[in-house]
Amino acid sequence: MRDEVQQSEVIVERRASAGLIRLNRPRALNSLTLDMVRAFAAAMDDFAADANVATVIVSGEGERGFCAGGDIRALHESGRAGTDLAMTFWREEFRLNHRIATYPKPYVALMDGITMGGGVGLSSHGRHRVVTERTKLAMPETGIGYFPDVGATWLLPRAPGEAGTWMGLTGLTIDAADIIYAGLADHHIASFRLPDIVDTLAELPRNAAQRDVEAVLKNLSSNPGTSSIRSNRDLIERCFHFGTVEEIIHALQREPGDFAAETLRIIETRSPTSLKIALRLLRQGRQSRNLAECLNRELGACQQILKSPDFYEGIRAAIIDKDRNPHWMPATPEAVDQAAIDAFFRPAEPPLAL
């Protein structure tokens, strides 16, 4: 028997012993609004307190995307107008990311289709992460004058070698094999089997443990194929272990082959300011003790990004005018003032209560 309630653009459902949360904004690739974050968080709290719910399963409606991130147009408008919406959204979204990472019950994210930005935050912090042949994941923030957030500065530095640095700076899209290699997902399961996952998990007893859920997913898993990042690991390691963006660019310029050339081409289209912020966040994330430290550091950077011309220019070029031709200020990494980057690393006020 199903007990279904629709809260704004999030559908919350109980099916036997499973609690389902379905992002329901398919025309926008399930991009997150503040109301969606709040409905999602409320559902998680309800399921955590419900003794009849053994497992929480998160998915996105439609066949194109799990979640393409936050509603950046709304954040752009909030910043321009000087309203509180952007900072309120980031605060509540980051708290939700931490809640997912520390959730007491098995949490299963079905990352089918496009999974970007905030979608990574809703999935990769979870205990059981499933990708399909349709999954396309990215942290594309440097391309819109922003930086990897939602705790990505905790996740990406823990990928093998410098894979996370490559992902965070380029923002390039990766597939299932790369996602699993990078430690952002656990299982590759064919998309036609997703209903089987839900049905089987819903049949588990109310006292089902993490190992029971893992056994179900492992039984349905298949080989994701070869990881391109793994195949290029040595090159990535050589070029991305440096401490400055300039050194990384110079290293890429010395490398032969298509992979290095394409990586260099992409980096040179990204906001130089964002590249420097992202690299420093990733390096500090590698030294952090826990996710909470990274989320608080990211929130401090969010408070400063609303003053950054590249943030507005990047969103203008990507989703407002859609000319894909941002004019970054400054235009090169060498021209970025160090004091301007330092400003992004002031502590968040007030800090997140985690």
C-alpha cells in the first residue's frame, strides 16, 4: 500500500519498509529550489523517526536527470537584488548535505541521468550510490564563475591521485566508470533495473542493516567499463599535483596527446578567479578533519562570491543570454590579485550549526 504526499516539487512516499524521496521538477532536470531543499530535509527527518522505514531511496523524476544542481538563475537574481535567498539556500542545502552524510539509516541514491553540483551533494555523501549507463556527473562550477561546493571539497580530494583536482578545475562531465573510480558512487546498475531496486529494497524487513542493502545492490550490479580518468591517471598526477593554477597550466602545455590538449583547452575557458578559489578549497579540503569543516569553508566563500563579477557574468553567459562567451575579470590567472582570493577564505558568519 502506498502513502503518497506531494510537497511542492518533491514527492514523498512510503512503500512497505522503504521511504522514497523523488525530485519532481523534470523539465528543469530536477534543479533544486529552496522549497525543495526544505521538503527533502523534512522527509528525511520524518523517515529517520519512523520505525517502519528501514531504507531511504532518493531519485529524480524523468529520464534525463537525477538533479542538475541548484537553481542558479534564482541565486543570480537574489545576488543582484541583495536579498537573503541565496545565502539561505546555501546554508540549508549544506546542512542537508551533512545530514545525508551522517544519516542513521541506509540511504540509497539512484543517480540516473545528469547529476551535477547540488545533485552530487544529494547523492555522493550517501552510503549507497548507484549509477547507470545514463549517468553523467560533473562539478561544473568554475565555468559559471563559482567553485565546487555542497561538500565537494571534502569528496574530490579523496579521489585517487589528483582525479578530484582534475574534476574540480575542469568541470568536465564523467560517466559511470569514472564516477565509481573517483569514489563518488558504488554500483553500476542498468537503468531498466531501477524499479527492481526499489521493489526489492522495499521488501526488506524493518530492521534491515546497511549490509542487507549492500547485498541487494551488489546482486544487481554490472561492470561499468573502463575509466578514462584511470587510464590517464599518470598524466593527471603529473599535471595537477601543483599548488598553483599557473603551474598546472604550464604542465599541461608540456604534455602531448589529445587528453592533455582538451583538458588545457577547457581550463583556459574557465574563470581564472574561480580556478584559484577552487584549487585552494580542494587543497585545504584534503587537510580537513571532516565534512563539516569543508562545508563551513565553502559557505564562507559563498558569502564573498555574491560580490564577484565573474559569478554574474558566468551565469549570464550560461543560462540568461546563453551566448556561452563569458568575459572574465581578470581574464588570466596571472592577473588575479592574491588579496582578492584571500577574501574568499574568511570564516562564514555565522558558521553552520552542524
